[in-house]
Amino acid sequence: MKLTILGFLKKVAASVAPFQKLVLISLAAWVTHIILRVLLLFRSNPYGFPFVSKPDWFIFHAVCIDFLWIVNALVVFLILGGIVYRITAGKATLKAVVVKITTVLYAVFHTAILLLTLLDNETQRFLGGHLTFGLVDTYKDTSSIIVFYDYVANDLSVPYLQFVVLALMLPLTYGVYRLLCKWYRPSDGFYVKKSVIAMIIFYIASYLFVYFIWTGNARMTKLRPVVSLIYNDLFVAKKASGLTDADLGTYRTAYQNLWQKIEGNSDWEFSDAKEGNGLPLYRVPSAELLNSEKLKAQREMQPNFILVLMESQRGWNTGYMNPQLQPSPTPFMDSLAAHSHVWMRMHTSGVPTTGGVLSTHIGIPHHSRLAQATDLAHVTIPSFVQVLTTNGYSTHYMSAADPAWDNLGVWMSKWYTAEHYNREREDDSTFMDNAIEYVRDTLAKQGKPFLATLMTRSNHYPFNFAAGMTDEEKSRPLQERINVTMNYADRQIARFFHSIENEEWYKNTYVIIMADHGFPLGENGVSTMNGGGFSNVSWIPFFIHGKGLDAVRDTTPAAQIDVAPTVLELAGFAVPNIFMGHNLLRGNVTKADSVANDSAAVDSTIAPQASQALAGLSLGAYSGYAAIGLDGYRFIAKYPAQDETHIFADSDTRQENELTGKLQNEEGRPIETYLGATLDTLLKISDYSLERGL
């Protein structure tokens, strides 16, 4: 006989009926989790800043996510309890015992999860990352408990609220449970059928809403429930911190030898000092470098810095990098690049935005496996900005996109004097209006050097965010639409620089323009961010315009990990650090007594001089893929398995001529073998360092 939906639901209801209290416990726990989510999302962090700038973009997902995992847990307990219940068929007393034990265990399970959820919420508020076994191991000593109490007492949101919630959370859950028990005792018995139907409908709706209707990886990472964190730590996460001492020693030697080889006549020495926390990356400047006249002259200049991070700015669609594309979508960038030191083979060191932005700041590629922005937010990792801030610079991070969305705000607050974001200024036009006013009328008048970092937004997928786009422009294919949004972003940064180029302080300012990452639009058969590490996602614009820098087209292999040491060179600071990158100006003598900057509105037809390339290295990790540029080649591999590899000439920036299997070294071995081993060594070292920190 054909089984109807109603008949199926009746059977489900009949099987659930003996364990009806589990359903009520689930609903009661869900209510408490909703309250905890509200207290997390709509409250500021302990330092007085919003935990998220758009809580309305998070709360509905949070409610659905919690319902999904609670129902999943309910099903597991029902299945296990049901199996044992069936085994005891005909034994009423044993059946009652099975039901009672299952109910108690389920209640204990939710009690533990609620307590851990509260702790995870507070960990996110204080440290910016989720609760993990690694974090517990890091802060397991009793002094951490004392520090946590001090944080709670000085919470700029509501002091001691955590303890109030802790005291009331379980009684509230029990009260809701008792209330549900009262409601679910009508004269004709427990309405389990209606409950099951309602829960199934809401489960399906929640799943569709979270995973198909309104998606977002950054949001999902921030809202990850405790059960998911525990499962990930136990069964999924494979961290480089598990390296044996012997392996670490081998990788350390290989990395340090390669770094010194690329650096050339190095003024840096690797050190085992305790300040380095045992990291293979830790190096210190020589006395000769510390006393160099070149750095002294740069320090005396006290130059300002304006760092512009362009959202999804592809080298493929940047005019001066791809002259075949006409008309150029980036005429202003082209004109400024013509009078700047330009690195033509610059690659991102991580994707998406979090990967590129963090790599730029800390000089280490993005972690090859972990969601670094959230999973490692508790780790102490210095940045070049921190060095500037410590040495008297006023440092400001300005973003058109919400930095709390992907947890970047947690990192920026560690390094910068202040952050600036307003959800009313998310278009690059209004964002630049505010940036112009603040930089020109506030920062420049503080009487101290400054760093202003600007993160744009309008050129973000699906490339229809630019204000004033016509319906016809929005309907174009992505490959054409990106030219519209890149041109819009280009016009906005042009307005910014035109508004400040005649200011006296601008003559003493270095302008750095680059991208956070590119974007794959079908080249090399890839159209998703996690589909490979080809140049469509990694090849980005990068140039520095300022006092003492000649107009140069530099073909040195470079990556975002090189930005930090390069900026500190221009600022005149040589400090112990863990940057994996190199100072890209180490072969360049900046002319401190040269004339002031050219106008930003320069003639783009002026040909920059060629540059003899330095030895260089480009390194990056890209959501399951990784790449290295070394010895004239760009090697890309699915990582860590390396069961898919590609190799191109480093000069083949658009990667149109694959060389896989066609090259051998002097020993007759494929070059891919050597580059693959080097890539693995470098990423093991970088992952280890990111997890350990200073």
C-alpha cells in the first residue's frame, strides 16, 4: 500500500511520542540560544565598539542556524534512544528507564552546550575569535581567569552582565521547558504530530534561507555554533602546530637559507632569542642597518602614508598592466602609475579580502587551512602598522565595507589608532567624501605623521554596487560589468587625490595603491574564488608614488607579504620582526632631497624606465590552493595534496601558456617537484608561525 505523507508523519509521531520531552527540551534550549544571540549581536564589545555593525544582517541567520543544529542533535538522540527502546520491547519498566536516561542525557548535553556557548560568545567579544581547544590550551593558566574577571568588570557594554546571564540562563531554560510541558498537555494528549510537522517545515525553510537564499561565508563563520566548533577541532582541523622538533628544524633551516638567498647581502640575522617565541621567522636588524644614514634620513622626513586597498582590482582589467584592454577602465591609476615605482608581477598572498588584507599587514601569507580572521584572532601577530603607531604615527583604518562582517575589525583594532566605518557610507563615493574631509581637515592637522588606510567596496562581486549604474550596465556579462565598477572606483580615488594633491603635507606623503585580491571570471576554466590560484585571482596592481622614488616598471616577483617590510623601509624603521616578505626597495636608493611629488593628474603617456629585477618570491594560500613564484616560474598546486599542479613562466602574467611537465632541472627532475617541495616548506613554516604567534 502506498505510504502517504500523512501516514509517514503519523509513524514518525508514534516513534517520537515516548521521547516527547526531548522535543520540549530542544525548543526550550532554542529559546535560550536566541536570547544569547541577541545579547551577542546587539551589544557592543567590551571596548565600546559594535560587535557587528549590522546585527539585522546576522540575527535571522543565527536563529535558523541554531534551530538546524538543535534538530540535528535531537534526531541523533531520538535514533539512539529509539534503538535501545526497541530492544526492550515488551518490558515496560525497562522502556521507562530508557526514556528517562535518554531525557537526562539530552538535558545534560544542552546544559553543557549552553554554558560553552556563553563562553564562546564572550571569547568572540573579547578576543574576536571562537573558542577552540587551541585557545583553551593557550590560556589555561589561572592568571587568565583573573584577567577575564578584570575584563568583565571593565566591560564598556554592561559590566558583569556575563555573570548575570550565567546565573539566569539555565533556570530560564528550565522555566520555558516547564511552560511548554504545561501547554503540551491537552486533554487529547501530546500534539506531537503538529510539532513534528512544524519543525520539519521550519527546518527546511531555515536550511534554504541560510544555504541558498541569503548566503555569506564570513557570516557563517562568525555564527558557527559550539557543536560545530567542537566537531571541527576533533575531526576536521589539521594544524601545522603538530610538527615534530626534527621536522621544524629541517623546515627552519630550509626557509632561512632561502630567505637569505633571495635577500642578497642581508642586513638581517635570524635569532633564537626568547622574544621570537621560537618562531623560525624571527629576525633582527644588524647594527650597521640600525645606524645607516639612509634609514636615519627617512625617519627625519617623518613621511605620511596613504594606503589604498582596492576591492577585487584585477591585474587583468587594470590598464597599465594589460594594455590590450581598451579603453582602460582605470585611467587615473594608469596616470599615477606612470610616475610611480610599479611592481608588474605582484600577487596577493591570500583570499578573499581577509586573506589579502591580513597578509599585507603582517607580512605572512594567509593560513593554508584555517579561517585566519576568526580562528586565530586570539594570537598575537604584529604588523607594520603597529610599528608606526608605537613610533608616534597616527594610524587610521577607513573602510567602506563593514570590518566586523569578516572579523577584520578585531585585527585592525589591535594595530590602528582608530577605525572608521559607517553603514551609511558604503558606496565609494560617499566613503571618499568622508575620507577626504577626515584626512585633509583632521589627520593632516594633528602635528604628527599619519597612516591612512582606505578599503574600497564598490568593485565587489557581483559588480553592480557602483552608484548610478544603468540597468543596461547591470545586465552586462560579469566580464564586462567589472570594467564599469572598476572605472567607478578609479574615479572615486581620483577625486580623493585631486582634493589633497596641492596640500603642503602631500609633498611628504607616500601613496600606495594596491588590491586585496583579483577575481576569476572564467580564465583557466575557473570562475569561483576557491577554484584555483591562477593569476585571475592573484595578479594585482601595486605601486608606490612619492618623494625620492623614480618612475620604474619593476619585474621583481612580489607578493603582499612584501608590503610590510617595504613600508617600514620608507618610514626609516628597522625592528625585529617575523615578516616572511622582503623589502622591495632594498636595491633602491630613495632620494630624500628630490623634488616634491608630481601632480596626481599626470600624463600617462610618459614611459617609466625599466628596472633590473631583484631576486624575489611571491607566495600565497588561496582557499584550498597555493602558489609560489620563484626562479622565473609561477607554480600553482591544490594544497596540501598537490594532486593538481600547474606551472607558468613568471613573465606570463596572464598565464596563457602552461608549462606543466615540460621543464626539468639540471638533475633531470621536473621543476614542479622542487617548487612543490619549497611551497610545502614555506607554508608549513607560515602556518606554524601564525598559530603560535609572538
